[in-house]
Amino acid sequence: MLVLVAPGQGAQTPGFLTDWLALPGAADRVAAWSDAIGLDLAHFGTKADADEIRDTSVAQPLLVAAGILSAAALGDMSEIGPGVVAGHSVGEITAAAFAGVLDDTAALTLVRRRGLAMAEAAAVTETGMSALLGGDPEVSVAHLERLGLTPANVNGAGQIVAAGTMEQLAALNEDKPEGVRKVVPLKVAGAFHTHHMAPAVDKLAEAAKTLTPADPKVTYVSNKDGQAVASGTEVLERLVGQVANPVRWDRCMETFKELGVTALIEVCPGGTLTGLAKRALPGVKTLALKSPADLDAARELVAEHAQA
């Protein structure tokens, strides 16, 4: 069984969309999305520097657009035949498009509103996120809570992401939990998936009211608790609330294992989730769609592991 996954914020790099836009029809598709949401996705995906695409209101729609575009280059969902879809943080909206819960334009419209709302919430207090590499999760979580930080992403494979104020993160850098090898600041502009994002929830809820979700056509696994969600309405409700709740990617991977997933493909800009899967899901074949050069290998994986 194949799972198709979409990465979250921080995976973007300058120019990462350039090669994808050279594919037939891709530039026109991205131009239409850009017009729909009032953001020049092609510019930000090809010419913008790292600081420009670190902006939450830019990074989030850019990532969803890249994920949808790279999956479309692989084939339509009936051809790819994933048994399961999931996304990390903002990647959940990409996954909702894969599952048919939202059409592409609706997904881009929602993520544009999400990015703007979260950027506004992040501007209230200077906050950020840092990844903890190594250590025991229970020990690390207790340590973070003592420092006033939130374990915003529990990613599995020994990785937890802490979120909070810059002062709290500086204290963490000086006082790492026992067993943690390194604390790595992430390329994000706020303490996402924490109480700092509470103001964004109401704004996203208003945006969600304008959408009509369909029930997922394939198994959709939620960041909230790693559970499969069969109702499109519930998927949308979870997408709204999740901006202020921790991401439990560890539980998502546990569900992949329980469902019998044998292969994982991570859409553009892939790499982060495949790295976690290699450590947490031994025996599962993984592939990251980093550029169109990876499409042939991805198609071979699809042919071996997709649902009939």
C-alpha cells in the first residue's frame, strides 16, 4: 500500500519550483492559482530569496501549490492510487486536495487565508520553533514544559520540535534536555501549533465556512491524533483547529504501519518526511519528489505499491 505525504513549513528553499514550472501546462496552472489567491506563486517559487519565502503568508500557499503540482506531474490520483494520504502541518491542506476533500483552488484559497492569519498571530510576539535531535521524548517534553515551551511537533524517530518565545528558545539552546544532541532553529516565522496561534483559529473558521468539503476518497490521516478521518466536514474542522494544536506525526506514522503501508512518496519539496520514515518505518520504501528528475523512480514505486 502506498501513502502520499506532503511536507510542512520549513521545507521550502529558494528556487525550488523552477524545474517544476518547466513541465507542460505547469506555468499556466500556477498562474491561475496565483490570480485566484492574489499571490505571485511563480515569482516566490523561482526568484525570491530565503527570507522572502520564510514569510508565513508566502511559504504556506507556496508549499501547497508545489505539492499539488508535483503530484499532478506524477499522475492523477486514480493513476497514482494511494491507499493513504497525509500531510505535516500545512501539508494537511495539500493532503486534503489529494483526498478530494477540497478542489485545488479551494485548497489554495484556504491556505492563503491560513498563512495570513498565522502571520498576523505571529506578529504579536516574537516567537519561533527549534528541532531537538536525539534524546528520550518523555524526558524532552517534561524539560520543554519546565522552560515554558510547547512540544509543537512530535515527529517520531527521536525528533521533537519546540515552540515558544525567542527568549524561551534561547534558554533551551543553553539548557538542552538530557540526551539531546543538538537544537536546530527552523526556518519558520512563529510558534505554530501553540496557544500563540489561537487568534488565527477564528479567522480560519470563518474562511472554512465558505467551503463545501467532500468526504475523502482515500484514507486521510490527521495530525491531531494520527486517526483516519472519513468525513470531509470533520477534516475541515480539524484543519481549522490544528493551527493551535500540536502535530502528532509520530502517531500518523504509527497508523501508516497499522494500515500496512509498504511505500511512501513525499511530494515537492520532499525530504523531511522521508527522512523520518526511514528511521521510524523500517522496511517501507521511501522516495522524495525533489525535482522532476525523480518522477520516473516515483512512477516505478507507484507501479509496485499502489492500490489496484
